[in-house]
Amino acid sequence: DSGVTQTPKHLITATGQRVTLRCSPRSGDLSVYWYQQSLDQGLQFLIQYYNGEERAKGNILERFSAQQFPDLHSELNLSSLELGDSALYFCASSDRLAKYTDTQYFGPGTRLTVL
Amino acid sequence: AQKITQTQPGMFVQEKEAVTLDCTYDTSDPSYGLFWYKQPSSGEMIFLIYQGSYDQQNATEGRYSLNFQKARKSANLVISASQLGDSAMYFCAMRAGNAGNMLTFGGGTRLMVKP
């Protein structure tokens, strides 16, 4: 158990809908990262928050947004869902902002299926 | 740009034998970290081992060791005494000092341990 929690574990929804994925980092970790794992794109970095502020953006679509709250949990919002958004979404956390030696610990993931 | 290459899509190993999973990387940054993660069929990403670019010795964690050859830009994972529970996808990842905060992942290697 990494100490990172994600809910829900599974999510099935229809095209055009909006969903929210939730993540709680390990105790004491200030950085939260979101990744998407799909069959065609592999594992891709989406976005990072550190202590409530957005700090880095990767291949995140404009239909997607995220935020980190004062209690450090984070939410990833996906809107106008398309079939291609079906994927496993991971949250990861680390204790510092950005040092290349820092290990990112991953949550169990949320499997999103868009029908 | 950072790039991770895992050339073995799938591998078999006999139980109790050792196996090496290949990983080559490309970065122009002298400061970077290399990570290996295990993804069992249940989907979670489990951190296994870390190697820093300035580390003089190869990293070891229990049955896992990392064969780090800096000049060849390779960071191969060695699993000794394979167990049935080692059957999983294995991902090599890199985090470079000048690349912000993201992990860049390889395409993964599926390891299957035969009894």
C-alpha cells in the first residue's frame, strides 16, 4: 500500500458527460501528479500541483482540469467525455516540489470507461 | 527531450531463475533519476527501485538490483530468484533535472514467470 488513495476505483459513463476523480496524497506529501495510462498512448503525465498551486502541465486536454485543495487532496475533472478518454488515471504524490531524486508513489488508479 | 526505451515487449522466465529487463534512456541533462515500477494485473503501480545519475554504486532493493551503465545510457532491472508473483508489467521511468516534474515512462515489459 503506497498510502495514496484514489476514488472511485471504477467509473463508467457516457460520451459528453463530466466526471470527477479524487486523490488523497500520502501523509506529508505536498506534490500531487496526475497520469493517464491508455493502450495507445502508454503512461502520460497530465498535471502537477504543489501545495495548492499548479506547477507543471503535460499532455492535458483543455477539457480536463484539476485542482488541489487546502487539505492537499486533489481532484481531476474530465468534461465532454469522448470514447478515447477511456483509460486508467493515476494520481501520484511526493514530498517535495521538484527534485529529480524524489520518488513518486502511485495510487491504485481510477479506471474510466466511456461508452 | 527525455526518452525511455524498453525493447522487450514480453519475456518468460523460469521460477527461481534470474531475469534482466532492459531499459535505455536519453537525456541531455546531467542530473536525472531512474525508476522502475511494477504493475500487476490488478493495475496499481508499485515503486521498486531508484538510481540517481550521480550514484557511484548500483542500487539494490531485496531481490531487485539495477545494472546502471551511464556511458551506455542503460538502466536494466535484474530480478533474482523469480517468483510467480513477479509476473507483471514492468516500467522504466526517468525524471530529469531540467524537465520539470514529470516522469517519462517507457512502453513497459510484460514478464511472465513459469512454474
